[in-house]
Amino acid sequence: MRGAGSTPESALLVGDSAIDLHTARAAGSRCCIARYGFGRVTLTSAQLSADEWSVDEASALPAVFDAFSRGVG
């Protein structure tokens, strides 16, 4: 993030594994779990914090990006 001139607060990690979720949390970034990806993580909404998302298909990502850019969790 530093190399790109970004901060954890302004970054959104999109991943498909529990490691991706833990990485985002450790970095202080927000996360969107793609449940359709290679890692195919099955998480319940109770396992995600209010400012984390999960999607079941790529077409749902633009709405997540929009909510993230507006600061909505």
C-alpha cells in the first residue's frame, strides 16, 4: 500500500479465502470476500464485520465498490 501511496483506510481487499480476510483485517483495510473464487470461502454474515462484504458473483462487485467509495459498510 505504501508503495502505491495508499493507506489501509483507503484500500479494499477483494479476496476469496479466509487468509485474504485475515490479511485485510491485519492491515486495517476493509474486505470483500468473493465466495465464487478459487478459495470458495463459505462465511456467514455473522463472521463478517459491518464494514466487510461478501459476494456470490462478479457482477455484484460494482455495488461493493460504490458502497466502499461512499464510506458505507
